[in-house]
Amino acid sequence: MAIAARALGPSPYGPPEGGLRNAADLIVRDAVAYAGRCDPRVSVSGEVVTGGISAVLIGESRRAFAVVLGDRGLGGFTGLLVGSVAVQVTAHARCPVLIARGTARENGPVVVGVDGSPHSDRAVAFAAEEAVLRKTDLRAVHAWTGPASTRAGDMLPLVYDPELVGEDESRLLSEATAGLTERHPDLLVAHRVVRGRAARTLIGQSHGAQLVVVGARGRGGFTGLLLGSVSQALLHHAECPVAVVRAAEV
């Protein structure tokens, strides 16, 4: 486990040194000591790196299992719900990003948002592993508002039967989580199919959860976006930590 607790930005007067470097070293030492006290079994190292905070963390993400950040740092505007570094790193990181916000309920489940997209598939796998590590249950949640979920480019029907659509949505959720209990025999997986907006549904599910996991983007919206509306909403409004997972090919 490596902690990059401080990245020193460039200065117009030359490289950072003196008091700034000493302050950064102290921050890293305190973070390493605190992490060691949290779990003595974990090997912890720290490093002070010169560079922009977002750029440094995005670079580290190329060889990391996950990047963990607070929702806001010391800079920026106090009224912001989530800081610019958290948003930038979540949008561009090459590994899962966990934003520590809200309150993680020790006995709560890991909640994963499911929509059948490649990002969602990776999120399901990541969430299952987290639930096993945390020795808790996995709650797979799928929200829908209209006709059965379709792939990009599919035509939508003009008339649909909500009951039949609900069955299709339940089938999508079952298929997305198929095989989890074979890979994790002790994992209890609960399914929730909700008719409603995905962002609002998952924010509601974050109450009492240890962690909410979502894909970086779903099947809706613009394909060029690095973060979808649901993941962005959770970064700003979830009541517990949020993990955003990107598909392997991205």
C-alpha cells in the first residue's frame, strides 16, 4: 500500500524546498503512521512527489489497484460538494477510484449499480471482491424508467407493458450478476430492481451502505464523456464512500 499524501506544485521561484518540503514530509509521515495504526498487517509506504496533484495521481493510477481520495482537499471553494482533484482523477484514472465521503456503515452492504454496460460489468466484479474482503453482503441495484434497457442504436418501442418491461429488467440484473456466487461461494447477493432514476435510487441506497460502486459511464448519454451523470451525482451526493470503476478497454 503506497500513500502519496502530498504533491508539490511548481513554483515561479524555482523548485519547492525548505518549509514547504518539510511540511509535505510531515503530512506524509502522519498519513503513513495513521494507516499503520488502522491495520498493522498492511505494509505502508509514503512519498512526496513534485507536480500537479491530479496529474501525479492519474500517473500513479496506471500501476495501481485503486486510488483513494477524500471528497475535498484544503484548497478550492468551501461550498463545493466535491473537489476538482477528486473529479479530475475519477474522470481520467486508469484504475478504480474510491472517494471517501459520507459515513461508511460498518454492518452495511456493498451496493453496486448495474445497467449491463462494460463499465458496469467491471463494477460488479469489483464490488463483489470488496464485499468479500469486507465480509459483508452485496446488493446489486438496477433502476429503470422506461422501455426495457437497450443497447446503443436500438429502436425504442412506442408502446410498452410496464410489467413485461419489469421482467426484462430483472433478467438483465440476474444476467449481470450471474456467476458471482460460483466465484465467491460465501457471498450473499441481493437483487433490487427499482423503477426510478438511477442516480436518485443509488443515492437512496447509499444510506446505510459501506460502499457504493458504479461504472464510470452507463449505456446512456454521450459516448465521449469520461464520467456519466450517475457517477457524477454519486460523487456529489452519496451518503457513503463511492468507488467509480472503468471498463478494461478504456
